[in-house]
Amino acid sequence: MTAAITDYEHMCAVLELPDESIKFLMKAVRKLSHFAATEPDELKKELSKLKMHSGDTNEVLIFQAWYLEWLSDPTKQAFQDDFKEDVWTDFIVQNQKKAKSIASAFTVTPVTTVPAVTVTTGKSVSSTLASSVGSFKWDTKSVPLLPKSKSIQDAYNDWEDSFLVQMTLANVSSVLDDSYLPPTFSASPDEVALNERMQNIVKASIMTATTGTLAAPFLDHKQDGRTMFLRLRSTYKSKDSQQKSAELANKALGLLVFSKTTKLTAEGFSSLFMKHVQQMQDNGSPLPAVLLKSTFLSKVQHPAYSTYKAIETTNNETFEVSLFRFHAWAQDLRVANGGTDPGNDANVKNVNNANQKDGDKKKAWNK
């Protein structure tokens, strides 16, 4: 089996594509390099001819956008090291406008006559669910589930992030936006039908996610999907929950260091640092901007970066500039090591060789 196929299988696993969709996809894209060799519009045309579920099709198109960005990243590592579940989720969340734009190419044309519901699921669908939703086809196997055995409030924030990713891939997340306005009495039949379809997908997904949990009794199945979602959010995304998330992010940031025993690459370390900082900000406990640089430098404890740290500690550059230089320093070390990242003790010999050039780097940086 070739390396390209191995990476291909890794992509399918991260995207959680079902076997049926993979079989269809293989007809249009047999290896990852196809994503780079094919223009996005052309790939859309190829995928539109397949019988894949629209959500899977959207996800493949969004993956192409990530893959093209990754190929142009000079700091990229091996594909399977860089393309992880959390990376994929973050990419979709941070690029929701792009995801919606891509998904819009496969929007189902609304109809005025609503036929019977079709729900594909990995579990049995209750008669209540089947009778209360309208016209759509949606695979609920991809919907993240709320916990049955632990506090929903503790798990809610992560669940909502994952849920919104799936709703974006289904091309229905616009009904969950704060700015969303439902169709008025003057709306066209097409607009009304499209809104109903989107609301029903959200509703079916929420009912799947909450089945058997303590949240289920609080939901009114006569309400639309948006109303049910907002009820969940108001009940479980409390200030206490946000505060706890901020505390966890603060604790994770406190434990994070980059040293000789760190298994992370330099880029992986800085990404985690920024992720924790963003989580603290999102949950109302931001790290003061004036402390970003000093906090980051305090965590850089690898001896190969001692000169870098000394320079950045004494200059007046911004955090953004210091972060850029951190990545540049890592690249220089990698070149000196013959392409190996000096992230742990296994590379001590190469790190020492690289450190012999610290003086030259310091002269160049101080020009």
C-alpha cells in the first residue's frame, strides 16, 4: 500500500466518511494529490455527479480548501501529523463563511409541496421524531451526542462547537445565527419551504443528540429546531459553565511548556498556546494583551531556543513579531538538523550542532 493511499485513508477517517461515500469518492478522487491538481469548481462538478450524501460532499469540498492551505504552509509537517480531528474542527469553526459558501453549491432546491420525511440514522428513529419533522434526508450518525452519564453542563460547550460544525456541513447553520430572521407572511413559498427544511434538520439532530439524556424532558418537540437549540443553550451554557471552561483553559495554559522533553513540534506548541488563549478570551477571562509575549516566552524552555528567548526578552517587539521569529527559529534549527525537529532528547546531538549557530543568528537578528 502506498503512502498516498495511507494518507487518503487517514483523511477519510478524520472526515468520518461512511464506506458508501468513500466508494463514490474514490471514483472522482483516488489520491490526495488530486485535490491539488483539480480546480475547486471542477471538483464541484465531479462530485455533483456522484450519489454521495450532500453533507459528505460538502465536507470533501471544504477539506480541499484546508488541503490547499496546508500545501502552501512552509511549516507543515507530515500530513497525518498535521491533519487531526481537532485541527479539522477548528478549521471549519474558524472558516464558517467559507464552509457555507462551499456548501451553498449543493443546496437542495426548496419545493412548495412537502413530501414524506427520510431520516438516515445509525439507531432506530422514534415515531415522535418521524412524525414531527418535515421533508429532508439527513444522516444523524454524524450528530455529536450529549452525555448520558455525566453533567451536560460540563460537556455542553464542546458539544455545541461540534454540533455547529455538523450543522454547517449540512448547510443549515444559518438558522442558528444570532442575526437569523424567519420568513415573514410576505415570504415566497420557496423561502418558507427552505426554512422548514433547515429547521427540521436541526430539530432531528437535536432530538438525536438528546435522546436518553436529562436534557430531553426540557425540550418541547412541537417547537422548531432553532427554538430547541436556543433552549438548550440558555439552559446549559451558563456563566458558571463558561467560567469553568475559562478555568480549564487557564490551567492547561499554566501546564504548557516547550522543553527538550516536549513531544510537540514548535508549531504544535505555539498552536496549543494560542488555542488556550482563545478559549480564555471566548469564555470571558482573557489573558491581558500586555502579558501575551512574556507568558509565551516563559514557556519556551528548550535550550536550543535560549538565544532566541534572550533576544526577545530584551527587545520591544510585539508578541506577533516574536511569534513569527519563534517559527523562523524553529525552521532554522530544522534545516540545521537535516529536516529533523529538535523537539526532544532524541535529537540532542543535532540540537547542539544547531546551537553552534546561535551566535550567527543573534548577529543577524540584531542588525
